[in-house]
Amino acid sequence: MVAAVLRDTRGRILLTRRTEGRDLAGRWEFPGGKREPGETPEQALVREIDEELGIRIEAIGERLINVPQRYPDKRLTLDVRDIPRWSGHPRGREGQALVWVPPQKLRSYEMPPADRPVVAALDHPDRYLVTPTPGEDDDAWLGALARALEGGVRLVQLRAPGLDTARWEGLVARAAALCEQWGARALVNGDAAFAARHGLGLHLPARQLLA
């Protein structure tokens, strides 16, 4: 079994509703389906998403989570991948309803048991980017951040010790917008008032925790 985490330009995640006549009809799930004999997970994902939604996967990210599934007569694994690039306009080609959901609201949707661990994995990214101090080229710094987000990073600590405050304010605003676009969480290093102004999380260095 394979499933995809698809995001729109606002960072929302696509869920599809199981149609009548299927097990757990009416529940919401991440789009995907069964692997055919001889298919790799990547091939199955491209085929299933095209058949189910009519869109083209252009890049497949790293595995987000494997979810074991046990049935009386068999065992399966749900292989869930992050999809950083896709094209087209999703539609329910099999009669299923679609909804774009902000990541923080996923838990309010009733899901099959196999999909619930995916939501937990999205809450706890396995990679954490700490940004370097920007050089002279702000666009290059933001471009590197955008590439990291496109590659699947979903938790970012923004830090720039010693940088001019006015310049850092502008960079953080643009970086926060990028993170929101990709559904990533952003933290600011060390300055609670600064973090509050931008509506971001706060990372406290050990020296501040121990002070």
C-alpha cells in the first residue's frame, strides 16, 4: 500500500473521503492505493495518484512513515511519501470528495487507523534545519531555505547572531511566509519578543534556560 502527502501553495494537505461500499466508508484518508505486482512504491504512487486524482507527481520525497497493518489473513505496510512537486488540478475521479486541510487541523478529521500515525509523523518532523547566518545576498539565503523546504524539511530554526535587526526582521518575515507555504514550522532563536511579533515559535539556547 502507498499513500501521498500532497500540499497546495498555502501548505494545506489533501485528504480524500472513502466512498460508500468500501470499508470505513465516510472516513478521510491520505490519497493512494495498492501496489500492483512488480511495481516499486514510487511507480505505484505515480499511477494511483493519477488514477485517483488526475494529477502528475513530478518529484517524490523521502519516506515519511511506514505503517504496519495487520488483518486476519495477511499483513500489509502503508508506505507514506511526501510529494514536494506535482502538477494538475486534483479532482475525485472515483467519485470521492476532496478537502484541503491546514496541518494543525488534521486531527479533527475521522480517519482509518492506518492514517492516524501519518498525522503524528507530520507533527514530529524527522529533520530539523538550523539556518546559517545570512551572507551578503539575502535572496541566496532564502533560495537555500526554499530548496530545503522543497526537499522535505518541515521544522526550521531561524537564527542570525549579530545580524542587523532591521534586516533580520525583513528576512524572517519572508522566511516565515516560505515555511507557511510548505506547511513547515518555524522557530526563532533566543528572542521571545521577536518571535511573538512574527507569530513564530521560540528556541531558547541552553544559556538562557540555565540563567
